[in-house]
Amino acid sequence: MSQSVASAVEPSVLSDEIRDGLLQDLLAVGLILRDLEHHTSAEAASRVATASRAIDADVLAVRQIIDRLKAA
């Protein structure tokens, strides 16, 4: 495989790996946090909600990275 073909494939392959690994893990953690939020005390639920919002922001960032890689 030539260098130019390898370079064209790499961003797409990387975006798939990120989507299938990191993004799926972040989404799973977000779901767990949302469930915990409903099963904890009010004080703990507030902390869990904060963590959930942070995970949501990370999911958005990862999705943006995936989109940029696919466009490359």
C-alpha cells in the first residue's frame, strides 16, 4: 500500500476505532450516572448530575473529533 493510500485510510479507521471504543464507553458511563442520579440522596445526586454533564460534554467533544476525522 502506498503512503498516500495509507494516509487516506488512517483517519477513517481511527474515527471508527474511537466511535466503537471511547465513544461507546462514554455513553455507557453517562447512562450509569443517570441511573445513579435517581437512586442516591439529594446531595449525592447533585454530584452525580455534575459528573453526568461532564460526560455529556466529553461525548460531544469526541463526536466532533470523529466528524473531523471522517472529513479528513
